[in-house]
Amino acid sequence: MAPLVLRTVAETAAWAESIRRSGRRLALVPTMGYLHDGHVSLMREGRGRADVVAASIFVNPTQFGPTEDLSRYPRDMEGDLAKCASAGVEAVFAPEPSEVYPPGFQTYVEVTQVSQGQCGARRPGHFKGVATVVTKLLCLFKPHVALFGEKDYQQLQVIRALERDLNLGVEIIGMPTIREADGLAMSSRNAYLSPEGRKQALALSRGMAAAQALYRQGTREVPVLVSAVRRELEAAGLREDYVELVDATSLSPLSTVSPGQPARLLVAAFVGTTRLIDNQPIGG
Ligand code: PAF
């Protein structure tokens, strides 16, 4: 069945309240639209964890820098609603920016530690925009559970921190990255890639696989593991934004991977002008 499309904060608050009052568990999947199988996996998981699943489709202007891709971010509301319908989503909040940020809006949420490095250092203000809109969505829907992809690993840590620090009482679920058959992590931004760029982009997952192979052979020194990723990026002609191996929770850089310490390899690189990110666990 086609989902109910909610355009305003008032109707969304009333709808969510009616679900909660009826005693049903509510799951929320926040998205920026142009949905792919990664988003659909979040929606399906939401159905398993709650009675009713809602999604939001909102290209959030506050998380884009002035020179970033806000105006050309891919959009397909009709296709997205069809995907939501087949994933069993009952309602979709799809507001105009002025509904989320009306005149006089002046309150932002800043997560001060896990948002500092990696993408946070290269995209000033990005996580402030993410944290603000996610906080607003969680406060609006008051879901029992909210689901996010691990593809945006740092974002997931930022969201876990804000939920905990602000006592929002929402269970935050991180779900594994969904990949194309050849290893490319699914992302709405893959739509920007030319056929040639699409091939080059495989260097991210290939590089991480090379580091993982070295780790399995006994390499524990982070510079050696990181170099294995860099070699693949360079060979494919990609421009590195960063390659870091960090503590999986604090995201602090590590110099060696120790047994029992969950670590995460985080990669960001440009394929032409398209910036892609990917990550995977190492050790643990
Ligand atoms: O991951 C995304 O699509 C966005 O950053 C999110 C969490 C929906 C906030 O705008």
C-alpha cells in the first residue's frame, strides 16, 4: 500500500502520537531519499523490530557545505515512495526545508568529540547539520527505534552520542553496509559516477580488503595497513581524502591494532569530483 505522505510537523506529530497511543511500536528510518537497497534493508529491519515503520525523505540543507552538492543531490520522490511501499513503510515525512527550518530557527545540536576527525575535519559544519536534523526527527516522531546504515560510520557514532547525551530514549540500530555484487558500497552518490568512475570506485573496497588480508596474515602496525589502502587508491587514480584506522567507538587514531580492541578502517576518496566513503571493521 502507498505510504501516507506527511508534509508538515503538525500532521507528523499527530500521526506518530496516534501510533504510540494505540500501543504499537514505531520504527523510524531517516533518509535523504534516492533510496537504494541499503535503505530498504533498514526499513525491513525496522519491520522486524516494530509494528509500524516510518521514514523521512529530506535533503537536509544544514549538513551541506557551501561548495557541496546540495543543489544537485539526486532526487526521485515517486520511485522512493514505491520503494517505501514495497518495504512496508506506512508513513513518509517529506517536508519542505522551510517546514524544518522556519524563519527564526536558531537551535543547533553539536556533538563535540566523535564529530571532530575524519569527515568532520574535512566537512566543517556537516555533523552539526546531521545532529540537528536527526535530533529534530527523533523528537518529532519519538520512535521506539531508529535505524541507520554503517556506511556512514562516523555519522552513526555521532547519532549514538546525541541520543545518549540528550536522553532521547530511542534505541539506535546500526545496520551493515549493503554492497553491489562487485563490492561497491551502495550510496545515493554513486549516481554521480561515470562508467569509468564506477570501475575506479572499486579501489575503496579493494583497498580495505587488502588491509584486511594483511591483518589476517599478522600485520598489526596501522601505517602498514593504511598504506595498503593508499596503494589501491593511487593505482586507480583516486584522490585520497583520508584513510584512517581508528578505535571503533571513540574514532581516535590507533598506531597498532591490539587483540580485543575493536578497530575500524575509514576511507574517503574522490573519484573525479565525487567524494565516496567506506569503512569496515578490522580485528576485534
Ligand atoms: O544518512 C543520511 O542520509 C543523512 O545524513 C540523515 C541521517 C538522513 C540526516 O539527514
